[in-house]
Amino acid sequence: MPETLRLEVTGLRRSFGGAPVVDDVSLAVAAGQVTCLLGPSGCGKSTTLRMIAGVERPDSGAIRIDGRAVFGAGVEVPPEGRSVGLMFQDFALFPHLTVAQNVAFGLTGEKAAKVRRVGDLLERVNLAGYGDKHPHELSGGEQQRVALARALAPRPRVMLMDEPFSGLDNRLRDGIRDATLEVLKEEGTAVLLVTHEPDEAMRMADEIALMRGGRIVQRGAPYNIYNAPVDKAAAAFFSDINVIRGVSRGALTDTPFGAFLTPGHADGAAVEIVIRPQHLKIDFDRGGRGPNPTVADGTPARGVVQRARYLGRESLVDFRMDHDGSVLTASVPGVFLPKAGTALWLMIRRDRCFVFGTGGR
């Protein structure tokens, strides 16, 4: 059976003072799916969320929830009629209400049914027995779970989440995110999550929509976004990168690491070969010689260690390359701390390199 589209956004636009903030954004989120709007601050993520919620009016575009138009073609359904739940960094719990009263705030109907729904949700977010407490008696993680239960109580078709975990302690964040995701999946809610943290997007999302300058520049599964970035900026958003510059001639670019295939670039065009630190391979110096070239790793190039530091799970080593004085950074799992001034050889995995024109693509 085809998947049920809970949220459809088409051609959404919004400008402030003549400057476009959201520019032709389109996306779709299915029931039980988590889509993440990922991008730097000021790229239009939160404005997109507010327009879907109905608290910000688009200049143009269309929004449909469960196939029903809530904005566009003369239709504009108010926020309370859209079946949308909202969660923000500020949990916005009512301090004078108990936990149970906070969760029940948006519910209508018979009292017994509301009591059952509140009890069920508190149990599912592991807060059974907390109903009579007030928000000030709870930890930040517990308050976040109350906010989740309150947002889910009316059974919204779509959940909009704007940086909801950024105020939590790092030690608690992963567990709270996983628990939240489990409850949302169980409810079959379509989730649109806004974040500027790539790790959070990779951890939570079924699909990532990478935003920049008000536009979605790339959409796809986390694996595909990470391993097939659309441009250099997309690659750099997810991790540190090394950039090796060269000139394409006859669909080949010569580098100290050997020739790279660079099809699609004009003869004489400047290109940038991008590789992440974890995909640099390090080998020892053998009396001024390095390892033999291989098809997979190309030709080795010598560098001298500038700095090495241990970060807990990995070590980062900066090299000053002999051939042009540029600095490349390699990451190594565990502890690897060669002394400054040590000569070592680097190779780069060909299957992990991205080639872009100097315009970024």
C-alpha cells in the first residue's frame, strides 16, 4: 500500500522587508516518518515551521495535512484547526498547573476519557506517578517529557519540533531523544524536526532536508546526504573536511596523491577534491620513502606532524605537507599522538573523495 502523506508543503515563500527568508520550500512527510530541517541559524528553518503551524503567514505556496488544504488557493485554516502539535526549546509548561493538568490542557471531551489519555501518555514517557507534581519539581529531562506528552495528547497528525533538545544536558540528551522518537513512532505521527546539529539530524531523521539561504539544497536519507553531498558546503556542514586543489585537464587532475578522475569539468577548470579526516590513511616513513602506491589509495605524500591531540574516541593529527605547505588533518580511532616534527606519509581513499568545481559543485 502507498504510504500516507501526513504533511505536504509546496512552493512555500516568505520575505521580510523585501528579503527572502524562505524561498520555494517543498517537502512531504509520511505517517510515522521523521524529517529533519537541518541548517545554520538564520537559514529559514524556524520560519518554515511557523508557517506550517499557522502562526506565520506565507507569502505564497500551499500546505496540506492529511490531504486537506490548510493554506493556499484562498484557504487559510487557523492554527487550532490544523491538527498540529508543537514542541520548542522552551517547554512552556504552565507553572501553576500540575503535570497531569499540563498534559490535559489541550484535551476536550469527557473527563474520564481525558484522565485515561493523560495516564496512558505519562506511562509511555516514563512519568507514571508524576501527575500531581508541578513543573518546578521536575528535572529538565522530565519537563521535556511532560511537554512531549502534552503535545501528543490531542493526537496531532503532525508534530513540529523546533530545537526541542538543545536546552538539555549533554549526558541526558541522547536518551531523551531516543525515548521521544520511540513514542512518536508508536503514535504514527509525522514529525518535522528543526535543528542546526548534524549529529541530532543523523540520529533521529528518516530524511534530512538541508537548508541554506532559505532554500532546501539537498534532501535524502542521512546515509545518502552524508556520503553524497551536493556541494562542498554540504560536506563541510556534517564534518571537518580537507580540501586539495588542482586543475582538471582531459578529465584528470594531477595531485601529490596521484591523478584523480574529474569528468564533467572543463579543461583548465579549477577543482577541489574534498576528503574527511577519517578517510586519510597514515603510514610510517621508511628512510625517506613511503608505502607503495595502490589503486584504492593512490600515491602517498609526505607530511610533517604539526600538532596531535586526543579527543576521547579519536585523535586528530595536523600535517604540514611537503609538496605545497598546506595543512591536512587526519583522525585516528583511539590514541595516536606522534610528536611534532615527525615525518609520516598520507594516502587518501579514492572511494571517499568528492570532487567539486571551485564554485562548490
